[in-house]
Amino acid sequence: MKAVILAGGTGNRLHPIDSDVPKAMLPVFDRPLIEHTIIQLSRHGIREVVVALSYRARDIVGYFGDGARWGVKIRYSVESRPMGTAGALGLLRDIIDETFVVVNGDVVQDIDITRMITEHKAAQARITFAIARSETPEQYGVVKLDDSGAIAGFVEKPRSSDGAVESVSAGVYIMEPDVLASVSYGVAANLETDLLPRMAANGGELAGSVQEFYWRDIADLVSYRAAHKDILAGKAIIEIPATHIGEGIWLGDNVTVHPSAELIPPVFLGKNVTVRPGAVVRGGSIIGENTLIDDSATVANSIIGQGTWVGAGSEIDNCVIAGGSSVSSESVVRDYACLAAAQSPGAAAREIASEVRV
Ligand code: GDD
Ligand code: MG
């Protein structure tokens, strides 16, 4: 079976961490976001993946190549301008001729895809989608279920919601290939605003898979941090690429922690991280690979991007620091998303203060 990962959108609410990488490549525990999806698909026996791209396609193709490393064959469909979620699928109609899986590339989830496929076949639906429950349904595609549990309507981002928890699409679908014939080839269109409402109105074409699963759309820095915390807390079946040495401490290969430094769980230190004498890492912190936490620095409740230097004596609390940053020695940085690249000493606080609060 084939799967399509939709990864052609732009992540414009993730500044500053997405200024250098497309959203699909945002590191989640030192793995690009869609690498977790590719691992999941492979685990469910999917052997062919098409990544539908447009923005910064080269970064993604360069990293995943032919997919051999993940045991899948990866192909790419590159849109010269974003074709919308349905338009992107429409371009694939010559290579898809059997039931297939579609996954939004910006979602961290552990949905049981094998079970969805079984349910899809049993329901004889044209599209089955994973249904989650949400307290903020206005941010998602809302699924209206009738009394028998059948799908009676689909409304993408309804303007008003009265605060009630509603059923929403988690952005993972099983589809029949004839769905692609319902999309005009080469014309930009969206699944959520064009195709799904129409099919819901026809009746009998859509089915929902309701199961317990972890799901989070990485739309902004708040959800980016929440996903990390949830995975550290074991709420999702998502592999952390490091050794769990016990008691909530994950260490990548070649990590060096000085005996006088302190790790207070839960924490993740990616490969080649160095924690120098007297430094402290604590409170759900995620330290990206190749990062140096210098003498007596403290990092708490923060995500530090790959290849960052955290200067001696600095204190970072409740922050997201973009990869490749330098945090000057003795800086105190709290409650911010920071792009602190190559700062001169003393400039840290001013530059950081102009960044986004998370
Ligand atoms: N190839 C391609 N081309 N991919 C696209 C395009 C495009 O033109 N536009 C968006 N995508 C990809 C994005 O990269 C993302 O991975 C996915 O499609 C969904 O787009 P978002 O822009 O993130 O949509 P959303 O989060 O507001 O809403 C969608 O996801 C929700 C679940 O997380 C919808 O599918 C909702 O119905 C759903 O509830
Ligand atoms: Mg999204």
C-alpha cells in the first residue's frame, strides 16, 4: 500500500524556529517531524511513500533521498506553487491505483493505521478519516455525526464554536483511488473545503475511525512544546532516538556530562551534547544534538535547537531556542522564543526581548 504525506504548506506561526527549515523538517527529538510519520507508516507495513511538497522541497528531498534508510521507497511530487491538499493528491492519479493512506505532514500522532484500513474496508467508504475530540474545534475540520454515528457533514474551521468538545479530523485518511478522479487535474483545490463537504452531503461516502490515539497539530510554538512534553511523559507511541537510561533521562550517542553537572528528569540530550562542569539541565528540557551547555549554565523547561552554544553562567527558563543559536555567557533568558544567533555579549537580553513570547 502507498501513503501520501502532505507537506507542501508553509509554517508561518512557528517563528523563529522555522526560519531555516520547512515545517515538515522541524526537529522533534532531533528527527524531522515527517520522519516520525515515515517510521510509523513503515511500522504499519506501508512500503511506498509519496511526499507532496512545494515550499523548500530541496531540503526534504536531500534528507530522505530514496527512503532506503527507513525501509520504504520514497518518491516526491513537487508543486511549483501549492496546489492545495486536494490538488496535490490530484497530481498523483497516475501512480495511485489502490486503497491508499494520506497523512498531514504537520501532525504528531500515533494513530493505528492498520486498524483504520480494516475499518475503511468494512465500511466500504471512499474516504475514512481518523476522528479526534477537540476543545478548540474552530481550529480544525469539524465532523458532524448523525445519531447512528455516520458522517453527516464536514465543516472546515467553523467560525463560531460554543466551547463544546467536538469531533474533528486528525488529518489522517484512508482513501479509495477513485477519489482522485473527483479532483480536476492541475487545478488548486482543498480536500477540506471542496471535496469533503461535498462527499459528506452525498451520504455514505465518508466514514470515521474513532479510536484512542495521541494527536497534535504542530501549528505554533505552544503545540510544538506540548508535543515534546507529551512524548517525554510517555503519552504517545513515538520513538525517542536515544537511550533511556532510566528515571526519565534520555541520552543520545556520545553525550558528555561532567560529574559535577546535574540532570533533573525528565530530560532529553541528543547525540554529541556536552554538559560542562556545574551546569544543570532540568524540568522537561530537550537539548538538540551537538549543543554545548557551558560551565554553570542552567537550562529549565526549554527546547534548545541543534548546534547551539549556551554560554557559561547563563540561565534559560521556559524558552524555545532556534538551532544554531549562541546564548551569550551570563545571559538570563526567560519565557521567550529566542533566535539568539551569534550575539555579542550583552546584546542577548535586548534581542531576545523583541522575539515572540511563548
Ligand atoms: N503538497 C501540499 N500542497 N501540501 C499542502 C498544501 C499544498 O498546497 N497545503 C497544505 N498542505 C499540507 C501542510 O503542509 C500540512 O502538512 C497539511 O497539508 C495540512 O495543512 P495545514 O495548513 O496545516 O492545515 P490545518 O492544520 O489548518 O488543518 C488541517 O489539519 C487538521 C488536523 O491537524 C485540515 O486537514 C483539518 O481538517 C484538520 O482538522
Ligand atoms: Mg496543520
